[in-house]
Amino acid sequence: MTNRLASATSPYLLQHADNPIDWQEWSTDALDEARRRDVPILLSVGYAACHWCHVMAHETFEDAGVAQIVNAGFVAIKVDREERPDIDAVYMDVTMALTGSGGWPMTCLLTPAGDPFFAGTYLPREQFLRLLDAATQAWTDRRDDVVQSGATISGKLREVVTAESQPVDHALVRRSVDAMARRFDTVNGGFGGAPKFPTTSSLEFLLRAAALTGDEHPRAMAAQTLERMARGGIYDQLGGGFARYSVDARWVVPHFEKMLYDNAQLVRVYAHAWCATGDPLFERVVGETITFMLRELLTRTGAFASSLDADTEGVEGLTYVWTPAQLTDVLGEDDGARAARLLSVTQAGTYEHGASTLQLAEDADVDTADAAWWERTRSLLLEARGERPQPGRDDKVVAAWNGLAIGALAEAGAVFGRRDWIDAASRCARAVRDVHLVEGRLRRTSRDGRVGTTPAAADDLGDLADGLLTLHQVEPTAGWLDLAGTLLDTARVHHRDDIGGFYDAADDAEQLIVRPRSPVDGAEPSGGSALAGALLSYGALTGDPAPFAEAAAAVGAVAHLAGRDPVMVGHALGVGVALLHGPVQVAVVSGERGDGTAGLVEVSWRSTAPGRVTVSGRPDDPAQPLLVDRPMVDGRTAAYVCRRFVCDAPVTTVDALREALGRPVPTSGAAE
């Protein structure tokens, strides 16, 4: 039996197309059907890489008896949270409010008007059946109470609590660093206990705070966390790339799904950490993670797929874990035993059923004369792993996450001199532009070159604009600056709220029971934070001060949350630090031969100045506003360093540029 999901573009929805439940996508037709039939709505929200979504699907949604009950008494709607973040955000707020926690799969019961009267997460089959029975009885016998309850919950969601804008100043930066230090795991790195997430935006904030203040402590916290993660099981020691999170506090056992948004952000923060420390481990992780992205997430269009599943053939981690005997089978007795010691593969196992995740606790056999042995061993194990069953791939292209990938590839390519990474960023940008821009407006998702119908959310506009602005700095003639400006104009017109921030959904998008506005930076930047960062870069690259004020307002609208937990607004705080630090504009002007340009540009890209932008070219290049009225010095290539539109005298040597970029800034004032 095929239900009404067969024509969906979402791989997650297509996973449920053959369920006996008559699922349909969220639409006005589905809501109208609930009104016409006078039945509640069963809303199930998940995503393709979600382990417990698969569990609930197999034990419940594939059951004919369950389907008979659902089809008779409900309109069943399936939503891919990655495709419709607006719906997910609204009903996740309900789930959090009613249960105190959230997660996926999310299970909600709604009135035909869309008002929620039950919300939860994973439900075992028997508990799910009891819920359906209770809901049916309540809908039949106590309809007025159910409707009133749903209307009350929706009304509470619409009550907007506004907070006075709070600027990010040096005092707030210090308080936020101190608060993170109190939560910091001094043994294992990261914040708090199990489960432990990368919290990438907070690590970026710590690196920026160290550059702003000169205090080594925040840099040390970030570096320790990044080092422990890179050596743990959360990092794929054979194939590169990071899993979603660690189920333990020591980064040993991951939740095995791999997300594009995690890996793109981690590429960038590891590159920044390398600039700050010079640690070769961080450089290696950047290269291996990009290799993973290009090998396993790249689609035929040049854009990147969303994720790899946690499960393989219904077993989590099946592709990735090893026993000592399996290592011996591939490498032989001696090399197998040596690899087991190096990779912490034990007879007892560190995972399930005697298997172990792979860790790399030390580099003695990696970065010395035995590096060739390790590379050969790694290659053999990766080849053998490739013959195992592989996790499924969600090949849906999400504009926001591809924006993160574009920025990461372009910046890493500039920092490490890898033109092939910059070219990959450019191909991705062209793919998203050509497919996702429809009649001048960005759409959120596509699959196999077929664009979806969901309009872009604020994070799509912000993350893609930010990625394009990074790409513009290394590919200035391709029109990326203008396209980024168009995306930011869309955000200004259609997403602006009344407190300086941005709504997630556009004003002309489908109206839900409440218009979502997420202030929190979670696994990825919130829409408002993403737009703040892009506005900062756009202002720096165009020389226009107006976007700086808009960025400061967007940051100020959420900065008060740092008092509760700065990790919640790590990306916003990082943008605030960049505003405090300048931001820094570096313009390198040269003649036709460009003598000395490469060295100056390299120094700029490798500086730790928060929010720094770097452009280069001939004087008065029309593609680069920052090169206007910036002549060479005595016929020599020169670099102009400016902060807040106040410029130092031009310099002509790499040492002088390095000194200028490392110069401290005043410790008073606010981002304004």
C-alpha cells in the first residue's frame, strides 16, 4: 500500500510512503480534511537520520492494527523537521512546555484548527495505542474540554515576552566566559556531562573572546575540547567527520548519525583553532572532515546532502565499530594487535556486544616516522569498512546547511591554500543559487535538482548569505556579494520583528498557530544569529555602517539569555565579540603582477581577529568596494587594516600586517 507521501521530496517522508497509515504532508488540504471529517490530527515529526524515529516506525507505524485505528479516527500528518523547521519549532515549544523535554520523533495530537492538546516524543506501541484510545474517547465525550485546552495552549504560545535589548559589551563577554568555565569539564573538555554535544558556536565564541581580551583561558577551554573530540569516538578516525553527539561524557560512544551542519561548522572552528594554536591535529581534522564531506555528502548537483543515518540495517553503529578479531582479519596478527592498541579496541569492547568505537588517544604512531604505517593501516581499514553495509543518506539539500558548508570550504581553502576546496564551495553555491532561487525568493530544500515548495526560513537566508560573503572574498567576480545582499534584503523586508531581531518564518509564509521566532543557538545558529553574522560581514565588505547597527540590534535582542546560559546564544555572542573588536577589514591592493599579495593575504586569513574580512585585487576594482581609493604604496603591494571604518596607515610587509592584526582593542564600550 502506498499512502499520500509517495510524491514527497523529503527522504524522511519517503521512508514512510509504504506505511499502512494514510500519512499525508502538512497542507491546507490535510487540515481541511480534519475539519470535514471532524476528527483530530495525529502529527508526527522526525528526520531521516533519527534512530528513535526508525524504531517507532518499525514497531508502530508499520503495524496494520495501529494503522486501522489511526486511519479511522485521525488525519495523520508526517513532517520532516529539516524541511519544515517552522512547524517543528511551534510544536516543539508545546512539547517542551507540556513535558519539560523534547526530542524526535515528536508526537502531537491537534484539533482540526491546529491547536495542540497532547505532545510527547517517542512512544512504544502499547503506550501509543492507549493514547489513541484516550484521545478518541475525549474527542467523543468531552469535545468542548479538548478544544478549550488546545486553544488555551495556543494562546499561551502567542504571548510574546519581550526583553529590553542588551548590548554585548566587555563585561558581558567576561561574565559569559566565566559562566562557561563553571560548566566546563576540565578532564574531558566540553560542557556538562552526558550526553555531550560539540556546542560549536560556543567554542567559536571562546576563541573570539580570547582574541578580544588576550586571556588564554577561553582559548585553552576551546582547544582542549576540540582535541578531546578529535581523539574520541565521536570523530571518525578512519573516514573523517563527526557524529551528532556523544552519549557519554568522554566522547567515546557517539550517536552515529553524521549531520552536514555539524561537520561544516566544525571545519571552520578547527581551522580557527589551528590559526590560534598551530596544532597539527587541528589541521589534520580539517582536511579529513572536508574529505568526508566531499566523499559521502556531495550530491551530483554539487550541493551537499543533509546527513547519514545513525542506523545501518536497523542496527546503530553497525558500519563503524570493530572487534580485535575484525582488525586482525584485515591487517594480520601483528598489525591488528598494534592497531587495536592505538585505536583503543579491547576484548571487552567500549560499545555493545564486545565491539569498540575507534579512538586515537595519542599520536605516537601517527605523527612520527610511523606515519606511513598508520596511513596504510587507515586506508586498509577504511576499504574493508566500505564493504560493510552502509548507513542510509538523506540526500535532501537544505539551503542553510549548504550555506554553512560554502563558508567552511571557502575559508578553509583560503587558510590552508587549497584551491580545490574553494572550487567545491563555488560549485555548491552555484547549485543552490540555480535550484533554490525561484522568482527572486529562496526556498529551503531540494532533492536531486528538484526544488521543494517550502519558503526559506531566517537561518536559510542568514547562513547562505554568510557563506556567500566568505566565498566572495576569494572569488570576487562571481556576483556572490550582490546575491548575499539580496538575501539580506529579503530578511529585512519579510522577517524583521519589532525588537530588533528576526522571525524564523516570513510574513507571507503559511500562518501557523503562532509565528515562530527561535532565539537560541542550538546545533546550528538561530535564524536571528545567522543573519546578525551575515549583516556584520556584509557591512564590513561594503563599507556600509547600517548593517552593523542591524547586526548589533539582532544580537542585543537575545543577549539577555547569556545570563541564563551563554551556551544558548554562543553564535550571537561571537557576533557581538566581532562587533566589539571592530570588525576588522583588510584590503590588499597590488599591481598586475601582484608581487607580495599572496603573503599578505595569507597572514590576514590566518589571523585570529574576530569577524575579520579579507579582500585583494587591483586598486579601485569595482567588484570590491574596500579597494576603492586604496592605492599601492610607492608602487608596492600594500595592505590596509581598518576597524569601525578607521584605518591604520597601509603596510607592505607580512610582519607589519601581522603586528597590525594582533593589536589589542580598547576594553570599554559596547557593540553599537
